[in-house]
Amino acid sequence: GEWSVGSLKHETGRCRRCLFYDSPVGCIKGARCDFCHLPHYRSSCTRPSKAKRDRYARLFQEIAEKRAKQAAAAAASSSGSRPQPQNQ
């Protein structure tokens, strides 16, 4: 893993694992994250509740969709074509 602000307490075992770091989306805060990005063993990690897991899954989906739209917009602007307006 990579070091983050939250990784400073890793040696003492008082850190809290970043739930986003190993996700498909990844942690958007990077080294500025207050949670630990270093490897944690399963026995030392508590599993988030079902409600939190569902909330994280929705958040990951929203971030992935946002990144896909940004990539599509960047591709459209670099090819010289104008993106079509979206009705929401």
C-alpha cells in the first residue's frame, strides 16, 4: 500500500483502515487520507454493516459513472466534436 496521513498509527495498531483504498474506484484523497492505506489482515478488520456496504456500493457506482462521463467529455472535446446536452 501507499502511505497516507492515517498510516502514521499503523505500527502501533491504532490506525483505521481506509475502506476505499482497495475498492475498484480507489481512495480519492490519496496521501492526504486520514485513514490507513497499508495492508491489514482480515482478523484485525471489522466488517462494515450491510447498510454501510450498500451505501459504499452506491457511492462507488456514482463515482465510476462520473469518471466515465468526464472521460467521454474529454474524448469528445479532444476529437473536436461537441458533446450533446443531456436532459436530467
